[in-house]
Amino acid sequence: MTDFNEIMKQAKQMQEQMQKSQEELAKKVLEGESGAGMVRVRMNGRHDVVAVEFADGLLDEDKEVVEDLVTAAINDAVRKVEEHNKEAMGKMAGGLNLPEGFKFPF
């Protein structure tokens, strides 16, 4: 049986690793797009939009078309950020040797 203090030490190390990973994820920038690249949105891992680009001539389109393309590009970026974050956190958690069903106290 593993000593409780050892489990708590592992949990503390994992908490520190998770915090570092979350900081790294927040810096990662992914791009969403819509309209075959007519609108591109770059978003970081904290879901902050850091840039929006429109293809030349897009602003000549109807307002509703532009709004729909911006919405779709943001949604695409959100999905990509979520998937990337989920994969990254899953890889990190996969390397732990904690007892099955162990719940963290934080």
C-alpha cells in the first residue's frame, strides 16, 4: 500500500504540472476560419481572440454575410482550442501513477 504522504506529494507535483501546462496552453494560438478562408480568427488557449483577418473584398458583402462568417470563424477557433487543450491535458494526466478512482483535494 502506498503511503498517504507519498500520494499527497504526487498530487502536489501534479497540481504544479497542471498549472504549468495551463499556462503553456494559454499561450498557444490556434486559427479558425470560415468561408474558405475569407475570415480567419486567431485565438489563444484562454479563448481570447488575438486577431481577426478579412479577405479583400469581404466588406463589400452584405452585413449579415460578414456577421455569419465572423461567427462561424470564432466557433471554429473555439472548437480547435477546446480539442487542443483536451488532448494536451489528457496526455499529461495519462502519465500519472495514482490509484484508480483517486479524487484530488484541489
